[in-house]
Amino acid sequence: QLQLVESGGGLVQPGGSLRLSCAASGFTLDYYAIGWFRQAPGKERRVVSCISSSNGSTYYADSVRGRFTISRDNAKNTVYLQMNSLKPEDTAIYYCATDPRTIANMICPRAHAAIWGQGTQVTVSS
């Protein structure tokens, strides 16, 4: 049973930092592309960052590039999203996802076919 559990969200001041964790169970994550997505109230769910299953290639949305860093700790079967210089517009529910049919060189999961975690709330407010 493939399962992802997010944690690490919370309330933070603008300019602050959070580290989100995505813990995988039921599979070994180093064989899978993992992505972070977010959904703000009334908005569509959009990709934030992804990391490949092969050579560690990464993808970042333009809105977070230079502020967020995705990483993977295979020993802990966990993917992280380090978020720095947070802005109010980063407020959203953050979800991690994996593609159960990850292929070679895939960086981002195919969102329409992904397995999703339950999400963790990130609120950036003064």
C-alpha cells in the first residue's frame, strides 16, 4: 500500500522558513519521482517542486525558484521541501505526490495519475 504523509506545516511570519517532510511507506521512494504541489483557497492545485528517481534532477516553479529546495533522504524514505523567504502568497495546503508508474528520467509525477498525501497547511502571515 503506497502511502505518503506530509508534516511540518504551520504559521510563519513573512520572510521566515519552514521545512516540510513527506514520509513514504509501502514503497522505496528512490525508485519514484516525488513532487510537491500546493493549493491556495479558491485556486487550482499547482506544482511547486519535483525530484527525480534517477539522478536527482529537480524542477522548481518560477514562483519559488531560489527560495525553496527539494531534497531526498533515501535512508529515511523521506522527501523534504525547505522553504525560505516565505511570502504571504505561499499560503496554501501543500501536498506531496508520487507517480506509481515512474519511468526513467521522470522528474515530476504526472499529477492526473499521482498518489497523494493528505496535505499540510502552510500559512504565511504577519
